Amino acid sequence: SLIDRRVLVIADEVERVQDGIDQSWCSSDFIDFLRAGDSLKRIRFLLLTAYPLHRLGRYWGDRLISATVRGLSYLDETSA
């Protein structure tokens, strides 16, 4: 049943959300929803971006204070 399931929501290029906030075609509600994710026991969010959290914009660091940042880079041939 769905009650026993866990959900991973992946959002790629989240820096576009900041672009939308800056250009007024989006609000910071999405970031506030992500913050509420701490209370969603079976739902986790994975945000993908080319920038570190502090470079995304002024809303991100203030709202996602408990976010875990993992840096990824290109794999060398052996690792790939």
C-alpha cells in the first residue's frame, strides 16, 4: 500500500527557481515547501544544481538550514 512506501522527489536545475523569483514568474513558496519536507516522514527531496547552496540566492540558505550538501564532479575513466 502507499502508506508503507517511501518517495524520493528529484528536482534538477533548481537554480531556475531562483531565476523565477528574481524575474517574478515564481515565488519562494516552492522553497518553503521544501523546508516543510522535514516533517514529511516518508518523502525526501533531492535537489540538483550546478551551484553551491549559498550561491543559489538569498532565500535558499535561510530556509534550507538543515540541508545536506554533497558535491559531485566528473568521474575519471576508471571510476566511470
